[in-house]
Amino acid sequence: CLRGGLRTIQQREGFHARLLEERMKELGATPSFELPDSVVEAVMKGSADPDVPDLAKLQAFAARFPDADEALRPIYEMADKLDGDPETQSLLRTIAQDERSTLEFLREACEQLSTAGDA
């Protein structure tokens, strides 16, 4: 149940990054931030480990983000600060909606795998 959803999420995240990069360039900025290798390695260590069951990975993720509204609050707060830039406000708000969809999918997948394990 996970693979199709994760593929969709992966594509959507890449699209968000491209949209934000384009918007920053339109505003005259030069995007330059990259995650440090140590952060990437730490995330991949847990999420890409084939010895850790998918359910355990999903449970860890769900525990990290138990409240979707709280997880998305920084995105909405940033959008709210951009009163003079309705285009970027809308961009951020629609990205936040997509992120909510991601959180909901992962929570539902966690429940589905938990239930399947109980059967």
C-alpha cells in the first residue's frame, strides 16, 4: 500500500522544490540552501534501512508529527507574513495543502499496516 503513495509524494515534493526555486528567482533571489550531508544521512539511516519494517518507520513518522495543523503552522505563518506578495502566499498555502495530504496518507498507511498485522 505504501509504494504508490510514496512515489506520488516524491514527485510532489520535487515539484514543490522546483516551484519555490522558480518563485525565488522571479523575486531576484538565488536559492542556495542544501541540507547538510549529516542530516540526509540521519534521515536515510532510519527510513531507508531494509531491516526496519515499514510499519515501524510509519509509526516513528506519525509520532514525530502527531498534529497536522501544528506541523503545517510554520508554512501558513510564513504565507501570512507575505501580505504584499499574494502569488507567493498562494504558492505556500497550496503546498501546505499538499503536505496535509501527505501527512494524512502516511497516517492512513500506518493504520492500514497496523490492522493488517493484527489480522
